[in-house]
Amino acid sequence: MESCAVICEFNPFHDGHAHLLRRAKEQTGAHVVCLMSGNVVQRGSFALLPRHLRAACAIDGGADAVFELPASCVLNNAAGFAKAGVSMAAALGCRYLAFGSECGDLSLLQQAADATLSPAYEEALKDCLARGLSFATASREAMAACFPALGEVLACPNNLLGIEYLKAIRELKLPLLALTFPREGNGYTDTQTVEGRFPSSSSLRTLLAQEPTHPLLPSAVREACEQGLCPSDGEKVASAVLTLLRRLSPEEMALCADVSEGLEYRLLKAAGECRTLKAFFETCATRRYPPARLRRIVMNATLGCTAQDNATPPLYARLLAAKRSAVSLWENASIPVVVKPARAELSSRAARQFSLNTAACDLFAFTLPDPEALKADMALSPLIF
């Protein structure tokens, strides 16, 4: 039976992710493989609860198997994250790639993807970036200037990521058929809950901080809170992160992806002066360097992850959870599938990628209410249902 990969930072806070998994299964009639960030996520922060609990929620939500994208692949800009995701999907032998988008229109996203490759758009983008705009804002303004009918498409974060998936499939010449479904529920940054709509993750994070036992929160989240496994709090490792940054030279900081134009000096100066991560990011953030980009840089620097590491595609696939009926899905995978970490046989490059992911997991543990409640990375076996 064919399989369909769904790339999402599966989050039990957002029922729309389970809706996406179910829609993918209904449309393709295939096994659904969820490719998920682990204990660090693409916006450069820690996941709110551990990956194995989120993987269990994904299985409950309709996935047949859940694989973890390596941390070095996750801590990328949209283009890098998309390339990593589609590369793993193809390596696992998936036939389809499904993703959510605000517009839900594959043809429109393909038009926008084609437009970003035009000389007119590339020139307009350079001009916008030269004005000090962030990449996301510059992309939107450049598209609106060159192709007015497509300008609003780039105003939505899931549309943007979908466009990068389509571009990556084309660039890497992968045999993947793309599908997109409308993103359900409140907007990405909405902080209010609205009756009858899937609440955004942002609104439920706000609710979690105020009332961890609130009935609107998923039961998995409430149970994780009781076990000391939720919520994570990056400020708990602020002293360790800032100390590590202070030990770096400008040359070492410059090895991180997205560090350019002397940004390394600004980051190291702030690391020496700030006492919290919140203050650090407030000090460093500019229109050109928004907080998410800075968080990825800092996470990469803390883990010792270089731009070359970020650009390396997934060299293994870590299984987090699966249904027994789906265990044959990865028999013909072109990269090693890690089921028992202690027994994994990996190349030196894949072993480095694996070790960077382990470092991210180790750091994540210290952000939890009870670090000892989380199993060590090498001791964590996949959940089989």
C-alpha cells in the first residue's frame, strides 16, 4: 500500500493537525506518515511537551507512523526546513506529500512558487532586503509589486511553507505528488479562543500558562503537566545558553546559518550583557532579524550546529511511534530507520546528525518542570500501538 507523508510540527494543542492527517488519508487511501519536529521546533524554540507524547497524539489523530526530523534539519529557515521534509518523505518511499495551507489551493501555490523563480521577483526581493526588511516581509512586498494577484498568498505562514515544499520537490526532482488542504481554525498568531473553531496553538499556550487544568486543553497536555513533562520553559536554561554563547569567538558564531552582515558581534555583545533570553532577544531583534530567526541562530550555536549541518538532508529516520499494521512501511527506505537508538548503525555523517539531535533532547529535558521524568534519548524506544 502506498504512503502519504504529512509534514507538520504535530501539536496536540491544535486539532487542525489531526484534521489534516485524516483528510490526507481520505484523499489518498494511503498509509499516513507524519514527519514531525522533535524536542526543538522550526521557530527556534523548545516544544511545549516531549516528542514521544506528541507522536502518540499524532497516532491517535490518524497517523500510521511518526518519524522525527533531525534537529539540525528543523532549525532552518522555511526553504531549508522544506527541503529536509521532502527529502525524508522521498527517502521513506512516500508517494504523496500533504500539507496544510491558508488558501488550500495547490494551483495558486504553484503559481506563486513559479513566480518566485522569475527574474523580476528576484530583483524586487533584493531591493526589499536591502531596505532592511525581514525575509518574510520582503517576499510579500516583492510579490505584491511584481504579481499583485499573488501578493496576499505570501502573507500567510503556511502558504509560504507550502510554496517552499513545491519548490523543493522540483529542485530535488523528487517523485512526490503534492496535496494541500485548507488550514482549519484560528490564525497562526491568534491568541483568543473562538467557539466552533479550532483554537490556535498560541491561544492555548496562553491558556496553559494561566490555567494548566483548563478543560479546553487537550487531555494529553493536562496529563503531561501532572507528570512534570509540560510545559517547557526555555528560560530555565538561559544561564547555560548565554554562558555557551559568551565562550564563542566571532568566527565560531559566524559559522551558524543566517549569520551575516556582522550579526555575530551584535549577538555576542548582547550575550555578555543580558541575564535572560527574553532580554537577549529583545536587544538583538530588528526588522531584518526577527525573533524566530534569532532563536534558530542561538539554538544552533548552543548545540554546535553549523550552516553545513543545517544544509545536510536527513541521513536517518528516527521512528517515534507506529501502528503495528504499518511496520512494513519503511522496509525499502533509502536511509537507515532508527528503531533502537543503542543499536543504530550509522555512517559518521549520520552519527553526527544523530548526536546533534541528542544534544537538543538533553537540553530540552532541563526546560521541563521535572527533568528526571523524561527518559534519556538513547533509552527511548518507539511507541507501538
